[in-house]
Amino acid sequence: MANLREGCILSSMTFPERKTLAERIKHNAREIGFDLVGVTAAGPAQSHARYTNWLSRGHHGGMSYLARPDAVARRADMRELLPSARSAVVVAMNYYQPPPPPPSSTGEGKVGRYAWGDDYHEIIAEKLERLVTFIEAEIGHTVAHKICVDTSAILEREWAVRAGLGWIGKNTLLISPRAGSWLLLGELLLDLELEADVPFSTNHCGTCTRCIEVCPTHCILPDRDLDARRCIAYLTIELRGALPGPTDLNESIGDWVFGCDVCQEVCPWNRFARPTREAAFELRYATLNLRELLEMNDKTFRAQFAHSAIRRAKCEGLARNASIIVANRKHSEENP
């Protein structure tokens, strides 16, 4: 009966009360360390058909977990993750850092900026837990909730747009007119009715095609789609085993040992990016020593990258990437 009475009280909140609570939640989220925050109503995902079409074309490559029937079904509606969800608080954290000086040694491979510091999954999840504690203190009781950080079956970029955070750019990433695209997303699903923000309705990419033109592997397609099978981030992180032919993919990886930032580095909107204010994102791994990766064993790998997103590539994946970079540099030296 207590839960029923609490639900009745929340459902009977007036519009000003719902709006005031949403504003307090957003204010606290910013104090906790989120750079962008918005609220949207729970419901079906409008881009689900686009997602299933992307899968049908095989653009997910070897990421078979994305195509599992249960995972596809859950992405159709966030209430598949939390049946009682009525609202979602969508947050974003800026992870941008200016590039460090070039490495003094040619025996280094580059790392995508999002993995320069501590693992963002842990950072965002911990902050969302703190936000839940604040919300429950505000309303005076516990609330059913679900924290999502990248690994949950949710079409998070759509929900970020619907929460007013930005638009999906031609490079397929969320872009904020205030912060650019160096953003990591998280969602807090709540059994709580909150006043929703106005969805972001404008596309500000215009006629710009810099990200498409500069992509080393031509994986960015004209319709805001991405063929992961050719994406350097996929090839260096998600792909298991040897790279598929043709050999141009090996050459196009260049000196990226984990991830790729090329499409973001050329985006005009990233001129508005400011260095992250999150200490946990401070520079640890802008580059990795190739010889060390080639000689590393699983035990050393697990110890070194225990709290880093880099562990996603696994020890053998980093060694494979290091081998490709070494071969690329040898080929470049022999064919100047």
C-alpha cells in the first residue's frame, strides 16, 4: 500500500511541482559534474526501425550482441529495461583534452581521447548513483530506477536529442551547439513523472562534409550512417582476431592503437570544446608503447588497465594493433 500511495502522490503533482522537481534534479546533476542534462518522457524509440535496418545491412560487423533478438527488442522502448519508467534524465560529460606534445619516440601508438583517463563507465555510473540519492532525498522515499551507461540496450543518442542536448551529426555522434561532440552519455530511467525538456529539433551540420571526407577508411556514409566494419574504432577495439581484407584497412589504421578521433578533430563545432573539468579524465594514456604491448601478458594487461576503457580491446587485440602499426611504419620507411 505504501508504494501505491507514493505513486498516487507523484502522479497527482501539479505541472509547476513536476517542473520544479525536474529543475532541481538538473541543477544537482550539473553540480555533481555532468556538463549537459535534460529530461524526456519514457516511451518507444522513434529510431528503432532505422536501427534494425542498420543491422540488416550488416553494418554492426562482428558485434553480434547488438543483433540478439532480446537486445533488439529492448531497444524498441526504454520501458523494456524498466517497465515502470515514466521519465529519463539524460546526461553528458565532456571528456575533451587538448592534444599533448608529440611523443619523443616513434614506438608509440595513439589512443582515442575518451580512453585517456579512467573508465567513463565507472565515472558516469557513480555520479548517476549520487543523483538517485539526491532524488530520493527530495521526494522522501526510494524510487524504481535504472542506470544506463553505454552498455545497456538503449538507443541513447536518440534520447539525448529528445532531452534537448543536441543533434546527431553526420559523423553519427551527438553534437551540442555549446560543447561540440567530445561527449559521453548516460541515462537514468525513473519511475517518476517529470516535466520533459523540448527536444532538439535543428540539424546544424549544414552542407559541411569534413568528417566524411577525412575518414581514413571511408566508413561514414552520407545518410548519417556508419559502417562499423570499416571504422578504426571498431577495428582496434571491438573486432576479435585478424583484420579482414583488403589490406587497405591495415594501412588506414595508421598509428591508432586504440580508437580514433579523426572525425571529431575536423568538426567545426568542436572549436567550442573546452577542456574537461573531470579530474578522472586527466591524461594517463594518450599513447601506448608498442613494444610493451607486443610483450604484454594477460596478467600485466589486466593490472595496468583495470580501471581504463582500454581493457575493452583485450591483450591480444592491443598486440594485434601494435603489430599493424609497426608494419605500417616499416612500409612507410621502405616506400617514402
